[in-house]
Amino acid sequence: MQSLPTEVAVPRSITSFQEPLQDVELHSFGDGGKLGVGAAVYAVVRQESGTTQRLVAAKACLAKGGLSIPRLELVAGHMATNLLTNMRSALEGLPVSNVYGWLDSTVALHWIRGNREFKQFVQNRVRKIRAQSDIEWRVSSKENPADLASRRGSVNGSTLWWNGPKWLVNREEWPPNPVTLACPATEVKAKTEREVLSLAQPKNSDDRVEEVLEKCELKYALRVIAWVIGSYPTARLPRN
């Protein structure tokens, strides 16, 4: 509280010129860290007299304990998606051409871009992010204004916070969009599920197991088998 500025002035208009809008781009940045999770949306407005880029919305919250950094980055991506969706609705009627999402985590980006099935925490957020299919996701690790929201810092006098990265107005200066590849960090949330499913594949299984699988869902059948083994340690299941 002691570090809060005495006052903050925010321009009401997202443009610098009183003339028709030619094009509007929305860029949503997200970042997650041990302290917090934050997101900020910037509008790049093109007019005949010039281009204006300015902060239009931001949000931050404390980070939930016990989550890994990649998970927190994914939470930031979900927050950035919601904020971007809300801003697009608020600016309905304006010529919004493209919407972009920016993260500084290639792991979270790989989860969003991929078509894999993950464990519940990751899968729920990935599904909600993918639902907004018109958002183009990219990585910006050097200049991410959402860092101020997630890792704390003063916004007074911060050009990066109020206007976003200078390179937003020129696509040729954007950071290269990486080709994400699977790695231990990206696969860890799918590994357990894959192993369980592989063990559950019936190979010359006993007729009783076949009958259970036909009547029940796989997850329910696995829970029942686990309960039987835990309750009756001497119980034996077919080896096949």
C-alpha cells in the first residue's frame, strides 16, 4: 500500500485524432509468476493522420499456491483470453480486424496450440482458450507489460505499461513466432493419462474384464478395480 501512487491519470480516448478509424488491432499480454497472475490489453488504432497504441484494460490477481510456473502461465493465458473477449465486445461496432494473445511461456503456448488431451487442470483452461479460435497466440519474452501486473512494480512513468511494446505497430519488428515442440515439461500433464490408458488396453483379457468394460466407462472400471485391490490385497486379477 505504501508503494501505491497518490494519483494515476488515464486517457479516456484510445485514439489521438478526431477522425474516422481505419483499423483496430487488439493485443492481450499475459504473465504468471510465483507472486501473481496478470493480463493487459492494448489497442493499436490506425487513422489517416497516424497510429495510436494504448492500454485499454488490465487485470491482476494473487497466484494460487502450489502451481508450477507453466500452469500459472496458462492461467495468465486464460485471463488474457477473457479480458480480450470482453474488450472486443465493448468495442463492438469498431473496425477490429485482428486479435492477438502474447505469452512468455513456450510450454503454455504448446499446450494451447496442440491437439492433445491433458489432465483436468490444464485441459479445462486449454479448452476455454481454444474456444476463442480467432485469437492468434504468440510469444514475447523480452517486453511483456503484464510482468508489472504479475511480479509487481510501479506503473507511473512506465511507457511499456501504458502504451505497450513499441514494436506492436510494425509487424516486421514482432518477435519471431517459435515452432513449439514436445518436451518433458509439455508432456508431463499427458504422461500419466497415457500410461493408464495403455495399461487398460485389453489383450486377450478374461471374459469378466471384457464384460465390465462393456457395461461401464473405462475410468469407472479402473476405480472399481483399484478399490478391490485396496480392500482385498490377496485378490488376483487376470494377468492378461
